[in-house]
Amino acid sequence: MKTLARLLAVLLMLLLAIGLLRHFTPGYASARYLDAMDRPFSAPEYDLVATTTTLAFILVGAWLTGKVFKLLRLPRITGYLAFGVLIGPSFITLFTSDIRPILPKLQMEHLRIFSSLAIALIGLTAGGEIKVELLRRGLGTVLGMLGIVIVAVLATVFIGLYLGRGVLGFLGELPRAELLVVCLMASVLATSNSPAVLVAMLSELRSRGPMSETGLAVTVVKDLVVVVLFTIASGIGVSLLLGGEAASQGTIVRDLAWHLLGSVGGGALLGALMSTVLHRLSRHMLLFVLAMSLGIVLVSESAHFEPLLVALSAGFILSNLWPEQSEKLFHSVEELSLPVYCIFFAIAGAKIDLAALRELWPLALALVTLRSAAVWAGITLGSHAFRMPTPARNWIWTAFIPQAGVSLALATTIESLFHDFAWSASLSSLLLATIAIFECFGPILLRLGLIKAGEASG
């Protein structure tokens, strides 16, 4: 209790200090600055400079909150998320608009590069954990469980939303064609789950066993399948609703296909290139990992790839084709995991829109219930059908509850795809509110599942 009280006191003082600093420090855009040669110059944007202190604050604050949550027997990443919610722009606006948030939206944009860097490192870790031997030995189990859970979630969410449209907010007012598209897009998005959360929890608890291995393999493959399903569903929706405009809108669908295939192929090529450097590199591995992760982010942005998929492919190629040379690399990635998770999940928490969640919580709760029931039923059926050992088969469903990352990206893509329809903003807000719930409570459930399965050693 004393340790918990000290941590809470330090965290409170940290929040108070940064809050006072931000409140009483004025912007300096109008100030006159001189360089070393006594020449006037324009100061950089205030929020850009303030982002540097925010980054340090996020690292310390998220780390402290994670330790508090660990003492409360909750996942540390839930603590990182909670800290992000607390300092984000959504939390303070629930009470007042007169106080500037500690992490405003503009600074979140400046921190996007760090969040993408974290995704690349998480992807390398996940790819390195998937072994060809595991896929070869359990390929039938992975594909079988994948097929069962996707069908179960798609059917349950689609039918549930369609039949319950009369009591589920804006759905009851839609024409039949638009209603079908909305139900289809929501059900496809419901099939996704978060490799980032799963990798973080496996790392935090140092989990090993059938639940961890199978859950990670199915999650990684499902991430690829979800993008394919989303591409198909988007094409159906575009052709069904936009008719003559389908050709122009179809460009977006083709971009999604390129997004998938290019990301996987580019990651495989990058993994091969990294191996040639690893043959000659004996020191400064941390710098190499950071440089390659930054390279993944920059190449992905310029080529419109998904950094997570690029890093997953690169990690998979390195781990399976050059296991000895890449061992040091993956060890260095593990050393970077703590600051990476602090930044990534704190920023993810700051993005949660509490106002939308407060407004749409009945509809979001209905969607959460539908998806959770479908995931439990599908994974339980699959794990029994493919004779997974107990107790892993009783708890593996918890690995597929959390959402983040790709789910957030797809939810915002829906609004841009169907921006001409009034329901696109409502659907996007509903999906984001649902993802926020899974983002907050999914890690808690996953931690319980890993402990009950006897695979948590940390």
C-alpha cells in the first residue's frame, strides 16, 4: 500500500506540474528571436516545440501509471491507455473548454511518427515470434480456427445489426441498400483484433504455450485476411450505393489491395536487405533497429503501405531464414519494448473520443456484446474441433477480444469511402466508440486468460 501511495503521489505531482507549466506558459509566436549572428528569425510553432516535453512526460507518466496498474493486478498496457485518456484532448473537454489539454490534437499529430515507430517495432516482434515450424505443424488448426471465428463474427454481427435496426439508433432510418452496406462494413470490422495488444501482453507476462503461439499465429494471419475482406466489402458497398461513381471510388478499393500486397512484399524484401547488414554488424544493434524501424515508417508512408504489415513480414523473413544472425536484433527489440509500449498505448488512449462514447454507449454496448459473444462461440468451437489442449482451449478466445491499430485505420477509412452519405460519420463514430471499449477492457480480459491458461510467467 505504501508503494502504491507513493506512486500515486508522484503521478499526481507530475500531472500537476505539467498542467501548470502548460497553463501559465504563453505561446511565443509573436516574440522576437535573434540567432547567434544577431539576426531575427521566426520561432517554430509552439506546439511543435512543446511536443518534446510532452514526449518525455508521456514516457514517465505512462511508466508510472503502468506500475500503479501492475500493483492493482491489472495489465500495465491498460495503465498506459488510461494515462493517455487522462492527458488527451477528449477527457478535459468533458468538464470544461477553458483549460488546455496536456496533449492537444496538434501535438498528437506531431507525435504520430513516434507512434508509427512503435508499430514498426511491435510488428518486428510479432513477425519474429511466428515460426515456419509452428505454421507447418499447426497450419490446419490456424486456418480452421481462423475460418470459424471469421464466419461466426461476420454472421452474428451482420444478422444482429440487421434484425435490431429498429432499436439501434440511426440504423432504423436507413434505406435497405444503405442498411446492408452499413451492416456489412461493421461486421467485417468486427472480425479484426489487435496484434499490438497481444504482442505487448505476451511480452509483459513472458507467456509461452499453445494459447500464446496459436493466438499469435491466428491473429497475424487474420490481420491480412481482414484487409482482404475489407477490400471486398468496400467494393460491394461502392458498386451497390455509388453506381456510376463506382469507377472513381473503385480507385480507393484498388489502393487497399495494393496496401496489402505491397506491404507484405515490401516487408519481405526489407527483411532480406536487413539480413545482409546483420551479417556484418556486430555492434550498435539498437541504433540499427531504430534506423530500420524509421525506414519502415518512411517507406510505408511514401508507398502507402501499412507499417505493421511491412514489419511483420520483415520480422517473419528474418526469424525463419536467418535465425542466428537475427537473434541479436530481436533481443534489441525486446530491450526497446518498455518505452515503445508506453508511447504507443498512451497515444492510442489519447485518441479515444469520450464524447462519442458517452453519446453512443447504448449502441456501442450492443455491438460489443454481439462481437464478444461471436468471438467466444467461434473460438471455443474451433479450439474444441481441433483438439487444443486444456486449459488453453477454454481461454484462447480472450486473445481475440482486444482491438486497436488496423481496426482504427479501417474505421476512419469507412468515413472517407462513403463521405457522401449522412450515416458515414455516425457509423465511424460508433465503430471508434466500440474499439475504445475493447481497447480499454480487452487487455484486462487477455491477461486473465493467459493466467488461467497457465502460460503467464511474468
